Amino acid sequence: MLKKYGVTLALGAVIICAPISANADSINDMQKRQSEIEQKKSELDKNLDTKNSEINTLESAEKDATKELESLLKSIDETNKKLKAQETKVDSENKKLKQLKQEIAKLRNDIKDRQKVLDGRARAIQTTGTATSYLDMVFEANDFKELVDRVTVVSAIVKADQSIMQDQKDDQDKLKVTESSSKKKLESLKVLAMDLEVSRNNMESQKQEKNDLVMTLASKKDLTKNEQALLASEQGALTSEEKKLASNIASEKAKQEAALKAAEEKRIQEAATANAKKAKESKTVVAKSPSPSLNAPKPQETVSSGGGQFIKPATGILSSGFSDRTNPVTGEHESHKGQDIAAGGTVTVSAAASGTVVFSGFGASGSGFGGYGYVVKIDHGNGFQTLYGHMRAGSLKVVSGQQVSQGQPIGIMGSTGQSTGQHLHFEIHQNGVPIDPAPYL
């Protein structure tokens, strides 16, 4: 009958635990998503920091470029004033050049007219022999007075010819000098005009360069701010999702704890009902059976080797099974000799089957229970023993040598010894060798 009720209770536990396991999977998925969000937010924080740094750099560069542009505009204003002064000078030089051109034109006309007179004199000398005529004119005088008059006239004529020739030479020399000066001024004006054009072009080019730089930096800054806004928006969405997940996880955990509590209450009620029925059946059997002989051997308590002999010692999620794994505390590879059952809150740990307590205390180094924290070990006969580790300090409810019944509270789930969180480490030993508890629950 015990075996029958044990199977019934085990099936009930499986049925009750099914939605709990499903809830646990849901919580694990949400926690996994939380971890992904945290990682993504961390990446976004780094990207936002990078964008902030880029914006600061761009703003600094934009500020410097604006200052340079302002300084350049001042320089342009000053240069424009100088250029205006040079333009005034060019205008003045152009007027002087115009005056020189007029003087050159007059000199050329004078030289041309004088040249005609000289050319006439030359033709007269060539055709009539003017020099002989001058002498004949002097010597043909009838008296001294006429001679003096004729000499005076000849001298005047010769002097006039010499003056014309000197004026002609002077004007020709002046024309040459004036033309040379005009040419130099014209070349100077061309150079000055070219310098003005080059200066204007350089300043306008520099201004355009600075304007383009300011516009480019402003555009880059706006683009970076847009990217920053997108990152911030994504971060806000992740934060919103993170808060929603936290709320959902809290809700699921509350549901899970309620389900575990209900399952525990139902298990205790069913166990009490089964024990009451068993006691009733035992009394009926005793009443009907003949009294045993004093010499008859006492019936030996038999313990099944599996198939529901033990009950689950605590409510919670199976977080680690009987297998090879990496120790979460030491990081070393090891054989996990039992099951880890995890749950939050105050969770009672019960004896998986009736038996005798062989150890109840803290597993100190060298005691054989090192690393288990507060631990209880129970001998169930027929080579079977169970071990319960990591229980809460001060929660042990049994002592060595004490007889316990199946389902009797022996402590509270904790996280003592080598533990990374609240859970119960549960082992079943057969003839001193740890075995997988799963087939026996």
C-alpha cells in the first residue's frame, strides 16, 4: 500500500510541477532577454559616449573654424580698404597716363610741324645753296649800313634755324623720355591690377574654404546628433522593455511561489490522508491477525529500491541534475553527485523517506561533508541513504540517532557552504555509492 500511495503522490507531484516548470522556463526566457537587453544597453552606452565625444570634437572644430572665418573677414575688410586705396592710386595713375599720352601727341605734332620746316630748309640748301646765297647777300651790300643790316638779317636767320633744330632735338628727347615713362607707368599699372586681382581671388577662396568647413562641420554635427537621438530612442525602448520584463518576472515568480505553496499544502494533505489510511489499515490487520509467537522473528522493514520509494524533499525547480558539470563555485570539472532544487523564500526540507539520522550539522573540512554547509544524512536501510546539503544556518530540526518519518521537516533550504544561491543539494546513495535520484522519486 505504501508503494501504491507513493506512486500516486509522485504522479500528483509531476502533474502539479508541470505548470511550475513551464513558468520556470518562461522566467528563464525573460531573464535571458533581460541579460541580452543589459548587454545591448551597455553597447548603446558606449556608442552614446562615442557620439558625445564626436559632437564635442565637432563643436570645438566648428567654434575654431568660425573664429578663423571671423578673423579672415576682418582681414578681408582691411585688405579691401587697402585695395580701395590702390584702386584710387590706379585711377590717379591712369589720369597721369592719359595726360602723358596727350603730351606725347602734342610733342609728336610739334616735331612733325618743325620737321616740315627743317625739311624745307634742307631742300632749299640742296637746290639753291643757301650758304653761298647768304654770303652773296652780305657782299652785295651797296654801303656799310646795308652791309650791317644784311649781316644782322643773316645772323637772325641762322639763329632761328639753330633754335628750330634745338627745339626739335629737345622735343624729340622729351618725347623719348615721356614715352619711356608712360610705358613704365603702364607696366606698373598692369602689375598693380594683377596684384589686386590675385589678392581678391585669394581672399574669396579662403572665405569660401572656411564657409564650406563651417557648413560641413555643422552638417556632421547635426548628423551625429540624429544618430545620438536614435541611439537614445533605442535605449529608451530597451529600458521600457526591461521594466516590463522585470514586472512580468516578478508576477511569474509570485505565481510560481503561490503554485509551489499550493502544491506543498496539497502534498502534505495527501501525505496526511495516506498516513491516516495506512494507520487505519494497519489497525485492521492487527485486529484480524493472530498474536505472534514470542520466539517468532520480528518482521524486517522492507525498503523498495526504486519506483517511488522516496518523495521530493523540497518544492522548487530542478536547476541541476545528476551529471558531469563545471562547478559554479570552483570552476573545476566534477561529477555532480545529486540534484539541485532551487526556490526562493522560506522552503521546508523534508525527509525523502523514513529512517535514522546519521549526521546533522555543519559540514566542516575533513568531516566528509565539507562544502555542503549545513547538512543532514539519513540511513533508510537496505543500503540506501540520503543527503541534504546547503540548508539554512540554525534551521536544522533533527539530530544524529533520531528516527524520522517520510515527509518530516528536517530543515530549511539555504545557501551555506559552496553555494551560489539558495537551493537544496539532494543525494541518494546505494551501498555507499551516489546514484541518480530521478528514477527513485
